[in-house]
Amino acid sequence: MLAAAAVGVGLMAAVDEIVFHQLLAWHHFYDRATPAIGLLSDGLLHSAEVVLLAAGGCALADLLRRRALVPRAAWAGFLLGAGGFQLFDGVVDHKVLRVHQVRYGVDLLPYDVAWIAAGVLLLIAGAAVLARSGART
């Protein structure tokens, strides 16, 4: 589960960084400074997500090689990792620390609800898969 959770966090961070930071240019990871600092913070986020994806992927490959991979537990870990990242980003980064918002110049409520709800749904899905996997936490 832990290896797949690392992949889940890394993949959700990658989706956030690629879609919302680069393609849509809605925000940077850290928007409370200069644009150069915003770009630097995006690069650091990107570096962390690549490390998580590589480490988690290698760990999953090793489990598969040793025939020790439990697919349902891995899917549970993946969904819990992705949902945990999304919820942490939406609550802690956006609301508590205010390092950035989903978007600027718009009514934030629908964006915040969608962002946080996506995290909660991923966590619920992960918990449901975990419950069906028989894996111990």
C-alpha cells in the first residue's frame, strides 16, 4: 500500500502541476512572492513528484517481481495517496497556509468545493477498496 500511495501522491501532484500550474496557468505552488519564486516552487514540486513516482514505481516493480504485490491493496494505497494529496492541498495549502488558491479573480467557493470533494471522493474510494482487500493497515 505504501508504494502505491507514493505513486498516488506523485501522480496527483503531477496532474495538479501540469494542468493547473502549466497548462491553465491558474496558480503556482507558492504565489505569495515574485513570479520567479512561483516558478521555482513549481520546479521543487515537480522534483518531489518525480521522486515519489520513481520510488513508488520501483517499489511496486520489486513487489511484482517477488510476487508479493496485492493488487487490491495497491489500488487502495494509490487512491488513498491521491485523495490525501488532493485534500491536503485543498485544505492546508489553499485555506490554512494560503500559499496559493485554485484560481484568482473568480468566486472561489465552487472551485474549493470541487477540489476538496475530489479529494474526499478519492479517499472514500480508497477506503472502500481497502475494506474489500482484506489488507491490514
